[in-house]
Amino acid sequence: MIIKRLNLFTPMGLFPLKKKNLQEISHSPSEVMSVPTDSSLPPSHVPSVRRWFRWLIGSMIVVFILGSIGAVTVVVYILPPSDPLVRKVTSVIPYPIALVNRQWITFKEFYAEQDALKRFFEQSQEDGQTAPSVDELQSDILDTLIDKAAVQQLADRYAVSIDQKQVDDLLASTYAQSGSEQAFLDEVHKVFGWNKEQFTVRVIEPIVLASQVREALQKDTTMQSVPRAKVDEALERLKKNESFADVAKDVSEDASAAEGGDIGSLHLSEMPESLAAIIPSLEPNVPSDVLELSEVYAIVMIGERPAEGEEDPSYKISLIIVNKRPLDEIVTEFLASSQVTRFLKG
């Protein structure tokens, strides 16, 4: 009777006893009182109860961790970026300050730019320049980081990667303007607090990548379909014997449009290489076909040919220029059709 009564208060299957153990206990009432028994319960219940208990403890830990992260997340996005707690948390956890088509821009990236610009403006104020307000600075930084993300995504779309040779060439050119590499790097460290690698990653590489993306966009006939259609229409008007000057005034986007496209006389040595290679082959007073140059579409007409034998001949030139779509316009269009989320609080 003692054994049956105890089974009412004992979790089923937690301590199953073999028949031999039960017989041994039956000779000692004191042991029966301290050990629950039920030889009819299957031993398989033991691991299931233990698994359930471990699952419960694990779930409680997960809920605690998620709750803690959620609380920290709320703090990060409610407080302004200038709050020390936000900076401390985001230095450990890479919270995004903005998203561009699922690409994260982290607080860490934001603070790196902010620290450099604050240092720059602090020194500029010593020279009498006025620094932007905190809100203006933060907004400009975030806009720049979003633009960089857009350029990177356009680079991915056009399979463009950073050309290391262009990076090296731009660095060499930059050093030359300062007299030496060390002189320039000393100035960069003084003004922005950056070393060579930081300056290369944050300034030089983005410039090179933007240049490469610009070149890819300029060669994209679909992307440049509007300016191309405009210059093609101008050529058709010229073929119908409209005056070059009239068409230039109406269509050309160059400063020379007001003068009917007339830019005066230029020596071949003064012209861009792409134009100098074409000019000698043109017929006088006959508009050329549409020329695709790096950043523009052009229709060119020359006056009388110079005398033969001149070492650096001069040509009287008239132009109709239609600009290709620039990178900043395409980036703005790209972002307008993208999912851009800003988490920055003032």
C-alpha cells in the first residue's frame, strides 16, 4: 500500500526500478519512503522528460537574449548618434544606420566619416571658415554613404571592379602635387586623422570606382538613349540643309551655342586627342556624322582647310554638343527606384 500511495505524488517514469530492486526495497520500509517506484512505467519516458526540461531552459535563455538585444536596439534607434551609449553599442554590434536595397550602411562607417570631418572643420574654423551644423553634417555624411552604396551596386550591375592601376596612378598624382608621398600623408593625418590605407579606402578607391562606373554608363546605349536621340535629330535637321548655326543655337548644350557653335580656331595640339584624330579628315563646311566622345555626343564642322605642310595646323571649328547623362543624375534616378531606409535620428 505504501508503494501505491507514493506513486500518486511521483513524476511518472523519472526513477523506474527493475523488479530486482523492488524486491530489495520491500525488505526496508525506510528505503521505500525515500525512493519512488513504479516498475510498470517504461524507461523511455526518462530521456523525453529530460529533453523537454533542457528545451525549456534553452528557450528561456534565448528569450532573455532576444529581449536584451531588442531593448538595446530600441535604445540605439531612439537616441541620437551623438549619444555616447549609441556609439559604444554600435562599436560592438554592427547596427545599420541606413539600408540601400538590403545593403547595410553601419553606424561604424558613419562615425568614421564623422570623426574625420569634425577634425577637418575644427581646423578650418581656425582659418575663419564656418563649420556646418551637427544636423547638416550628419545629413551630408549619410547622403554621401548612400551615394557610395548606389555606385557600388551600379558597379556590381556592370561587373566593374576597382582598377588597382588607376588607384596607384591617382595616388602618385596626388603625392606629386604635395611634393612627396610623406608630405602628403602627414597632411592627411593632421587634417583627417587617417593613415595611407584609410585615405586610399575612403577617398581614392571610391573616386576610381565612380570614374569606372561613369565610363560604363557612358557606353550603355540604353542608358544614353535620350541624349543620343537628341543629337541624331539635330543631324537630320542639318541633312535637310538647316543652318548649322541655327541648329546649334537650338540644340547644343555647349557654351558656344549662343555663337551658333563657333568656337574659333584651334591648333591640333590644343584639341582633345579624340577630336584631333578626326578633324583633318573632315570636308570643309560639311557637318560630320555624330561623334561619340567620352562624355558627349558631337557634330563638328570645319571652315577652310589650312595650308598643307604646316606642322601644327589651325582649324576654324563649329560644334553641336549634347552631353551624355552624368553619373550623379543616374545615381539619383537609381536611388529613386531603390528601397532606401534611413534610421538616423537628429
